[in-house]
Amino acid sequence: FWDWVGGRYSLWSAIGLPIALAIGADGFRRLLAGAHAMDEHFRTAPLARNLPVRLGLLDVWYRNFHRFTSRSIAPYHSALKRVPAYLQQLEMESNGKQVDAGGQPVAFGTSPVLWGEPGTNGQHAYFQMLHQGTDVIPLEFMAVRDASHDLDGHHPKLLANALAQAQALMVGKLDEGGHKNFPGNRPSTFFVLHKLTPEALGAFLAMYEHRVFTSGALWGINSFDQWGVELGKVLARDIEPRLASGDVTGLDASTAGLLKRLSA
């Protein structure tokens, strides 16, 4: 694990040891194989059929031409419930930059805000805003075709809900009274994994890495540094001993007031 590899890109390296311990060495090799297949696709596929390139172009189109400032992720599978949090770090830490690779300010928006929850939770929480809110927020569905359990009737209901939400976002429903009006024309992307296997998950995560790199390259930014997280670390080293001593010398008024509240 080289020190120039950001944590968000490190799961394929020795840092992936906990994954290997959890799913076994063979499972980890299968995860790597899926990622490698996507690497080769990204490297060799014509641009018109190159999935990460097309998604990266779509991200720039949404962000800079439609001015959509956020994107939501909705995995319809309980085993994928942490995917939104993983993708938050991958994309926002990579492309949440205000200067280009040469250190000059950019004149356009870069990374959107990524957020989300498992689809069944989201439907009863924030999908109201996605369907009828004043901001258009592209939504990405993740679904697995084949169930990984034997709960009778459960999986078809899950898939039906995912498809219904995508359809409702797209076509909407006219209601002259207003309160039940669904404007439709709300963009979404629907990812389907045939089975939730290590290969499929590896390919999906690698696809997202290359997608993030593509949009970062189009914006001319460095997707592999994360200076935005460093300043807080430096300041924390100064603040930590002050919590014990209560010393607020040299601090701004806001931080000094908060430290007084929090200090022992």
C-alpha cells in the first residue's frame, strides 16, 4: 500500500485484507477479477460504448449544463446499504475541488453532493422531494435481479417498487388539483446486477472509480488528492490540549466560545 494511494482507492491493495478475512481469499480474488474486467473495459472500449466514460459525461452534463447540484443513490438490496456512504467519499473527496490541477480557480461547478439510503427507506423519507420538490435531483437505482435469500414473494415486491419509482420519476402523473401532480421528467439511472457476486460488486466499484476520474479529467482537476481534509487535522492538534487547559489564547471568538463550553 503506497502512501500516494488515497484511502478511497485502496480497497484493492493490502488495505483490503479485512475484506479477504470477511469473504475469504477466493472471494477477494473474485472481487479483484471483477474490477480488472472493468479496468480493461475502460481502457479498451470505444468511447461510445465505454460505460465509465458515458457516465462521466452524463455527470458533467447534469452538473454544468442543467446545474443539478446533487445526486441521490438508492440501492434496493440490504447488502448494499452502505454503498451510498462509500460513493460519497469516493466522489466528493476526489472531485470536490475549486481549483484545477494547476492550482487555478475553476469557473464551473465540480462534484455534486452525493447522498442516499436503501431504496425502501428512502421511499418513505426523501422520495417525496425527488418526485415533487422544486429541485431536480438525479437518482441512481441499484437492483439485483436474482434474490440471495428464499423469502417467499419478498424479492419481486422489492424489484417492483424500484421499477415503479423509476417509472414515476420519468413519466409522472398529471393532476389538475395540484397536490397529486407528478411533473415527471426527473432523470434517473438504473443499475442492474444479475447476481450479487464478488465479481459483480468489484466491477461496479471499479466502474465508479473510472467514472469519477473521467469527470475529474473533464473538469481538469486532480481527483487523487484531498487537501480539504488536512487543515482540520492541523487545527485539531492545536485544539486538543486546549480542551484540558481551557486556554483560548489566539483563537477566534466562535472557536473560543465553543471550547469554553466543551473544555473539562
